[in-house]
Amino acid sequence: MLDKTLITRSQDDIFEHLQEFIVAKQGEQVIGVSALHVYGSNLAEVRSLVVSPNAQRLGAGHQLVQACEVMAKQLGVTRIFALTYVDKFFIAQDYAVVAKESLPQKIWTVCIHCPKFSHCDEIAVSKAI
Ligand SMILES: CC(C)(COP(=O)(O)OP(=O)(O)OC[C@H]1O[C@@H](n2cnc3c(N)ncnc32)[C@H](O)[C@@H]1OP(=O)(O)O)[C@@H](O)C(=O)NCCC(=O)NCCS
């Protein structure tokens, strides 16, 4: 399921945030994963979203995003975002493209440590929930 569209996360990072992850299953088989990271009551992020190539275009990605939104809403979060190369996938789910500068909680805590920080070509998308 490795894809150059996803930024690599270390095993320690994944373990540290393991409780943020949800999976999509087909029978007993995990076919997709995503994570919800909460920055505060005004902001949460859909992270590490990926669906197995042979299970794509069957609705799992949409369901994973929806599940993140439901979890965020239940926590009282009012806005959700993603940094992505598949902006059209999110726009189809009522997200809008926004300036990365509107997400300082992400940029100055996470992105600043990313090797691509100075030349990031991901697109920020966001939605009020
Ligand atoms: C993006 C991704 C998670 C979508 O998962 P999926 O299960 O295929 O998505 P869905 O089946 O729920 O798609 C729902 C709709 O989103 C849109 N969509 C899905 N994948 C898309 C893509 N790659 N580009 C543009 N639009 C896309 C389509 O409108 C689709 O409906 P349709 O199939 O009827 O046309 C999957 O393609 C993937 O894992 N990509 C590689 C990793 C990645 O880019 N992750 C995003 C990081 S933020």
C-alpha cells in the first residue's frame, strides 16, 4: 500500500498515534486506513488516508473520510482539513481548497519538520463540519 503520495511516517510515530487510526475492512481483510488528528476544538486533520489499489473506487476512501468527520464532530471539532494530492477526491466531498497559511497549527508543528517543507506541493483542503 506504499505510495509516493503519502509522506512516510516512522514506526514510533505510528505507535504514538495508533489510537487515531481507523480501518476499512472487506470481510476480515483490511483494505484501507486513515487517521484523525485533533489540534483543538477548531481543527482536526484527516491523515494517512490510503486504500489498497485493488480496492479503490469502491467507496472505502469516502467512508474513511466520513468516519473521520463523524469522530471529529463527536469531539466537538468544527473544522477538518487534509493536505493532499487528490484534491478532487476531497472536493467531491464538499471540501474547498484553502491556503496552507490558514492552517498554522499544522504548518508550524508538523510541516516544519518535513523534508519537503520549503517546497511542499500538497494542496490544503478544508471543510466546516
Ligand atoms: C484517494 C483514495 C484514498 C481514494 O480512495 P477510494 O476508495 O478509491 O475512493 P472512493 O471509492 O471512496 O471514491 C469516491 C469518489 O472520489 C473521487 N475519487 C476517488 N479517487 C480519486 C482520485 N484518485 N482522484 C480524483 N478523484 C477521486 C471519485 O469521484 C470517486 O467516485 P467515483 O469512483 O464514482 O468516480 C485512494 O485513491 C488512495 O489510496 N490513493 C493513494 C493515497 C492517497 O492519495 N491518499 C490521500 C492522502 S490525503
